[in-house]
Amino acid sequence: MKGSSHMSHGGNVAAAARLYRVPAGSLIDFSANIVPWGPPASVREAITGSFEAIKRYPDPDYGRLRRALGRFLKVPVDCLAVGNGAADLIHQLVRHVRPRTVVVVDPTFSEYGAAARGIGIEVFSVMLDAARGFRLNAKALLSVVDEGSLVFLCNPNNPTGGLLPKPETLAVAEAIRSQGAFMAVDESFLDFLPDPRSESVAREAGARSGLAVIGSLTKFFALPGLRLGYLVADTAFVRAFAHGRAPWTVNAFAEQAGLAAVADHGFASRVRLLVGEEREYLTEGMEGLGWLQPQPSTVNFILARITGSPDRRRWPVLTSSDLTDALARRGVLVRDCRSFAGLGSDHVRVAVRDRSDNKRLLAALRSLAHDS
């Protein structure tokens, strides 16, 4: 059944295993942007050693966790809130701000629009300029921002992998604030950069009104099953935001995992080095195929455009559905990007995994030329 991978999120290995009638453990998942080396050993030890915490309620203020995140992000603790993953905080932010409209910069993460539509808020989309490497057209963005709007910007962006430099991000944020609107920057993939704090606007978000930063520990520290994210904004905003939320949105094990993860500097350095090496390896391998064009990326995934076909007798026009289906039958899952606004049926996204898995992906891609 072709087109089955047209989902709003990646990582649904169980559904793919049922569809292709194979054990889930036999599939290599390139559809979710998670570090393949697993969480730091320190996180495993922290969770194991904190089992007794299951008998107690977590600290409703998460003082230790917020202080650790404050050191990690270089922001004051009073400017921080934590939540059950970035998606939780996105939905909570929309409910708290109650904007007149939500503006998203597409193609991008689907939860920004979903959070707005879920409570009846109109969503406006501004497209990145694909001809210029998916660059932001700030003038086009500002033209649809009204007083009372909430603007979401994913930076680095999912699924394109591009980064808007900090000076440009701040300039856009200031222009949005001057129009009486609010801007939220999702920095969930920022930790993959060589020097993430130099490109973060979290410090500025804590020092001024009209700007918030949302982040996640899910991707970089391989914690998707625990759910842990953070929000940075000025003190008054964070206080009001926290007041209106349910208590204990972060469980005791996620709290311990977060404390250990942000203190593990050796893990962070290794991940950045390995992701950089493997991203280059995958990019060169895909370029060498002649029919798949990878987009330059700053993070742990690569958006690739289908520009031809490995076998024109079988696939006169190869679509993202054809490609994801053919790869899945070879035990490799990639993300069909049709669910991203503006990408259509000629783009797929692949996560950067370890060398063994990346070799298997490239081998599967090369084998398509000999499909029968």
C-alpha cells in the first residue's frame, strides 16, 4: 500500500512494522530525528538510581531542574518554565497567549498550526523561499502579522535543516513586537550546532517582552519517551504562564534525566562531532546517486529533493511515496514530506544515524537501480 508513510510525524515504527508485516526490530528508523547513540550513560544511571522517587510527587516548581537548565542555557532561572516536551509547551503557549491569529513559516513542524486550529484560531502560512535554499522572506512574513498575532519560527528549521542567523532572528522578532505581536522561536534542534548558545535568542527572550524560546531535550539527548522541554521568556510572562498550567507536568524520572543530561558535557561534544561527520557522509552519498539532491543542513537530518529516478522503467516519475515504500520494503524508514506544507511529493527527510545505519540507507538507495 503506497503512501502509507504520509504521516504528520515520523518515528511510527510500530505502524510501519504492521503495514510491511515485519518485526519492528528489523527496521532502521531514519524518519525520526533522534540521536542514534541513545541517551548519555549518566541519564541511565540517574533514572536507575532515582527509582524511589516514584513514591513522591515531583517538586511543583522544579527548582533544581530549572537551575540546571538556566546554567545550560545561560538564562536566569526565573525566566524558565519546563514541560512535558516541546509539543506540550507549544500547545500551552497558544492557549496562554490566546492570539487573534497564528502565523507559521512553512514548511515547518506541524504542531504550531495544530495547536492553534485545536482551539479555533486562524492560521496563516508564509512560505520559505525554496529557490534561495529555503530562506526566510522577512518582508512577506511581516506583511501578514497583525496586532495580537503569535508567530512561530523553528530555528534551525524542521524539515529543511536551515538556520536563520541570530542577528536576523532578533531583527525579525523586534519588527514583530513593534507591530504588537508575539514571536516564539523553537530552538529544539539548536544543540546540534557547534556553538549553540552563540545562535540562541534565549537570553534575549528572558530580557524583553514579546519573545519566547521553546526547546526540547528529546532530540539531542535521545529522550523522546520521557518528554522534557523548556520555555524561556521574561519573568512576568513565565510567572503568568506557570500560574495557568496543571501541576507536575514533568515526571520524576524525566526530571532526573534532564539534570543528568545537561551536565554531561562530554556526551554533547561527542554527539556534535559524530553528527557532523555522518551528515557529511550521507550528503556526499546521496549527491553521488544523481537523482536525489540533499539540502544543506546544520542539524541531525537532511531534506532531499527527488530530481530523477534510479529506474525509469519502473518509476518514470519517482515520488516520495514510491521512494518511502521501496525503502521500507528494504527495512529502512525515511520521512515522506508530503505532510509538510509546500513540499509536495518530491521531498523526503532522513535522519543522520551512525555509520553502520547510514551505509545501509545508501546501499538501499543504490539498490533501487536494480529493482525488479
